Amino acid sequence: MKLFGALMGLTGVMFLASLFVGYAAIPIPEGLAALMGRGNPLFVTVMQEIRLPRVLLAAMVGASLGLAGAAMQGFLRNPLAEPGLIGVSGSAALGAVIALQTGLAAAFLLALPIAALTFAALSVGLILLLAGPRGSSLTLILAGIAVSAFAAALTSLTLNLSPNPYAASEIMFWMMGSVANRAMSHVWLALPIMALGWAALAGLGRGLDALTLGEDAAEALGISLSRLRLQLLLGTAAAVGAATAVAGAVGFVGLVVPHILRRFAHGRPSTLLWASALGGAAMVLAADLVTRLVLPDRDLKLGVVMALIGAPLFLHLIYKTRREFA
Amino acid sequence: MTLLTVQNLTVKRGECPVVDGASFTIGPGECVGLIGPNGAGKTSLLRGALGLLPFEGTSTLAALPPRKRAAQAAWLPQTREIAWPMSVERIVALGRLPYLARGARLSPTDQSAVDAALTRMGLQNYRTRLATALSGGEQARVLIARTLAQDTPLLMADEPIAGLDPAAQIATLQVFEALAKEGRAVLTSLHDLSLAGRYCTRLILMGAGRIIADGPPDQILTAARLEEVFHLQANIVPTAHGPLVQPLGVIQ
């Protein structure tokens, strides 16, 4: 409960800070009024149409990646697992890249995220086909690696064949991940799909707790492993696919956040699920804040900042683990 | 009343049957030892009977829906796995999962089952220790306590005393003996024939996938059987605590 309070507080602070820090200096009381649609019309536009969608998306993307990361680590009983492992994010990125390359993305606002979501759904179908309905976690990982590699190859091919350097650089910048310049329609597209994913992943707690004792013991405790696996796969695909569709590739969240919070969750996978959702939201909000505070006029990308924060954190964790086992 | 009835159970690995037409029943009050050489099919028999492996034939446990089965029989697998750094008490409390509603906290009944299991395995002072930081033998005791916390009429264990020190081996088998005296039943595979003879009320001897003999320890542990099934030349001394098996040599 203390952990819940602390994480809620942290996420709340980050959320508010993200709402009120930006290019246009808007005092807090006027900003609040503008959020409700009152006061200076310019402020209303900035708050409602620029900052709110950005902040909401950062929180949603962070929660999705954190939750999916905790679920994936719990299922594979491996602290190195991350949601990108099953190839959904790679495939969603491929869909987006194709939309950018063919010019479909310019046709209408949601063309890119919809293309990304379609490819994410296709990749899950492919993984299910490859890994079979009852396969082990090993076949799942192998199928994920195969799909990721294929998606990465096709993404490179698309870049390779892009007609001009501008298209290529647009694609490159999109792939770095960002929640800037998004509209509320992005939120409305992603939210229902993410919510379905969150519901599926949040329901895994009991099964993941039992899996602490291994697959055999978990099954003897009344857990259906094939159902658990399907639920994990569909939940991750919905949450991470939607996150990639609206924000591009944002790495490290799903890997680092569960890692940091595991100790505070007393190692329990079910506690770690919601803790990582909150922690992921706080971390992506913080990273997005950094993109606006450091070099605000150079359009730093969220994925870049996230990797810059995430990699040293991860190194620190490895160093600590090394000392524990030495 | 029986707790487990297995009839003509066959488990195949590919084409080759690793358990071949096994039939037995287990009733309350029994502590049944499953003995046999490596590869005789002991683990496959136990897992098949639980429905954790595809099998032919019938098993009353495998026929139950998963949650009901978990309330009927606890299972201690041979591989001891504790994936995350959780406290001993939390690991043991996992045994209460089949009784908990989604997201519910431990009820006083659950807590007392956990406390009883910890006490039985002599782990009262380990409650808050991280299970992953314990030695292999201590972890084994924690995992046995987890199955005890499940509080089921039947306990099935696969080599529960492998890797334990002699005192812990005896203490564990005494817990199994006590469970049987309370009217529950235990089915456990083990390799220490003297301990099996001393603490089990009945032994099932397996060889090459078949049940070769099933009965009271002093009738199962004979020099002729050990020679035939284990390829072991042994001296069997009848004592007040059951037959004492002293292995002497290997028959080529």
C-alpha cells in the first residue's frame, strides 16, 4: 500500500509537471482554467490540444510498456525479458514505416497508427501460428525472435528503397519515438485498445505468482498455462502494439522499470504488474519532460532520451546484481 | 474411500511407453513410497496421474477440473524452482492460491495453514528471509512447506528428500508419516531404500515403466527384487524399524 501511494504520487507529480512545463509559459491557475476550456483562447488551445494529448499519451505508453514488461518477465521468469521480445513492436514499426513510405500517412491523421496496429495484429497471428497453441515458452521466444528479425529486415528494405533522403529521414525520426505533436484523436484511437490489453495483462497476476515455482507446480496449483500464455500474448500485443502505433519505438521502459521496482514489490509478480504500470507511466512522463527541458528547440526524441536514461540505469542494476552474486 | 485411483495408465514419449499400464489406488492413512532405478518412469507416473502429461488410461485426479484438483492433491516437482527473491513466508503462502479469490488477501484460515506448514518444516525463524538466498536444502524445505500449506488430502512429491541432510531427510519423512496418521495420504518417490522401508506404509516398485510389485515394505524389499530391478547386490537386515538395506555391489 505504501508502494502504491508513493508510485501514484510520483506519477501524479510527473503528470502535472508535464502539463505545466512547456514552450509557452502558462501560469498554473490559468492553465487549469484553460484545461476546462475557460480563459484565454490561446491558452485553451495549447492546454487542450497540444499538452493534454501529449501528457496523456506519455502516461498511457509508459503504463503499457511497464505493465507488459512486468508480465513478460513474470511469465518467462527471466529479468532480461522485455515486451519487444515477441516482435509486436518491431512489426508495428514496420506498419508505420510502410505507411510513411507509401505516403498513406499523409492521407489522413490516423492512417499511420492504424497501419501500425494492423501489422501488430498480423504479427501476433503469425507468432501463434509458429509457436502453436500449446507450445512452451521457449518456442514463444524463438517465434518472437524470428518475427522481430523479419520485421527489422523489411523495415530496412523499406528504408533502402525509399525514393528520396527526406522520406528516409522522416522514417528515421519517427522510429526514434515521440509523443510530441499528437492530437486527442491519437488518444481516442489508442486508449480502447490499450485498455483491453491492460485488462488482459492485469488478470495475469495469480498465474504469474504461481509460475514463481515453475511451470509444473503452477499447473498443479490450478493454473492453465496455455490460457495464461494466450492472454499474455494478446494483452501484450494490444498494449504494446497501440503504444508503438502512437509513439513509435520507445525502448528500455519494459526492461528497466520492473527491474527497479521488483525489490519494492517484495519480488511478487502480481504486485509488480500494477507497480510497473505506474512506474512506467512516471518514467516516460519524466523522459518526455526532459526532451522539453534540455535542448527544447532541437526536438529531442523520447526514445533517444529514454535509452540515454535507461542504459545507465540498467548498467547500475547489473553492477548491483553482480555484487549480490559475487 | 480412495484418494487416487489410477487404471491402466500409459505415458508415451514418442512411440515408446515410459509408463506402461500402471494401476493402483491410494487410500487415506497411507504413506506410499515409489521406488525404482533412474528412468524407471516414477516421475512420468506421478505427472501422468496428475494430468500434467498426456496419457492413456484413467486417473481420478486428472479427471478433475484444475482448481478442484489443486484442492485435492498438492504436487512437489523434482526441479526446485524459486524464480524471484520472495520471502519464505510469501513462497509458502503460494500454496494457498487455489483457495484465494482473484486479488484477495490471505484469510485467517490461510494464514494458519501457512503458519502450520512453516512450523512443521521447522522454518518459523526463516519467515522473512529471502528464499532465493537460502541454501539448496533449505529451499527444498521451503518448497515442501509450500505443498503442506496447500492442505490437501493427498500430497504427491517427487524425490522430496534428495539433497537434504540426514536429519532433514528423517524430519521430512516424519512429517509425511504424521500426515498419513492424520488420515491424509502421501505418494512420494525416493531413492533411500532403508528410509523408504522405515517410513512408508507401502511401497510401489517400478522397473522399465511397469509396476513390478506393490505391498508392505518387508515384502517388497527382498534381495531377489533388488537384484532383478536395481541390479544391486544388497544385504537386507530386518529390524524393528523395518528392513535395513545395505547395498554391497553392482551386478553387471
